[in-house]
Amino acid sequence: MPKSRSRRRPTPRPRASRQPLVEQPAPGLRGTVERGSAFALVWLSSRPRFFLPVLSAVLLIAGLASPPAIGVTLLLLLAALVGWLSYLSWPVVTGVQRALRLGTVGLVLAAAAGRLGG
């Protein structure tokens, strides 16, 4: 018996697609930072959800417990990480969230300055 051409293919299930928060890349410095950060953000998003908080806690604890030369370096690395993520999320956060991000970066920098001075 010949094969029928009216064979039905299974209907593909629709994928749950996420719409990006920002439709177009931003112009200027922001766009450059966003494009340059794409690889690192994709890599971070492929890690388990607890990776970034654990990394931050390890940098903070090690920065406060290490000798000043190493501690200041780790705290500045943590401040750079938090500042970078804050800069990228700035357009989609509100006033209180912005204040918390600035306060976090400020506290980490103050801790680094305290380790440097003492």
C-alpha cells in the first residue's frame, strides 16, 4: 500500500518565550556596556540561581577576613560586580531599588576604605 501524502505532522508546542525588557540596545556608553556584558550575563544566567549571592557573600566575607592587601582587592571586586549589575539594571528599577543599589555599593566601598585605613 503506498504511503499517503496527507500525513499530519504533530503540531509543535509553543515555546515560552521571554520578551526582553529593553527592545533596542541603548545608544552611547550604555549600549556599549550592554553589548560588552552580553557574554558574561549569559554565562551568569546559565549558573544556578544561588551562584551570584554565594559569590557575593564569599567575596564580602573573604574581603573582611583577609589581610588588608587581599581584603581591599576582594572588596573592590565585589563593589565592581555590584556596580556593574546595578548599572545594567538601572533603567528598569524604581527609586527605592536604586537607592538600595547605591547604598550597597557605597557600603562595600566604605568597608574597603576601612580595611585600607586600618
